[in-house]
Amino acid sequence: MIGLMWYLMGMATTAALWGYVYLKRSYQLGLMANLGLLGAFGLGWICIGWSWASFAEGEPQSGAMGMLCFGLPTLILAAVTWRKLIQPAIK
């Protein structure tokens, strides 16, 4: 089960890198936008790893807390980065 997690996380990392390259080509990304995207990716990676491993080990409460403590800040950081740093550069 953990081997599948690492495989899927590797695929997600590759997809995230492709998405970043697309964003970099399509929009002008400044330093803060790059840091926001990197932070959102890092938190999302930790969220998936923590939660999947917790559920696989039979600790669903820890997995749920991992999703809450790491997943929610991931979504907030990604949304704020998009709305405040990337989207205004489109106009």
C-alpha cells in the first residue's frame, strides 16, 4: 500500500512540474508567486503522504487531522497565490 502511495506521489510530482512549466510559459510569475506555488506544492505533498500513510496504518483520526492541518492551508495558499499574485498579472 505504501509503495503505491510513493508511485502515485511521484506521478503527482511530475504532473505538478508540468503544470508549473505551463504556468511559467503562460503567465509572468514573480518571486512571490513562485514561492507561493512551491509552498502549496510542499504542503500538499505532506498532506497526501501523511494522510495516506495514516489511513494505511489504521489510524484514520490521524489521517483526518493531517488532511485538516496540511490540506486546508494548501488550498488556502494556492487560492491566495492565484488570486493575488498570478491572476492580476493576466490583465
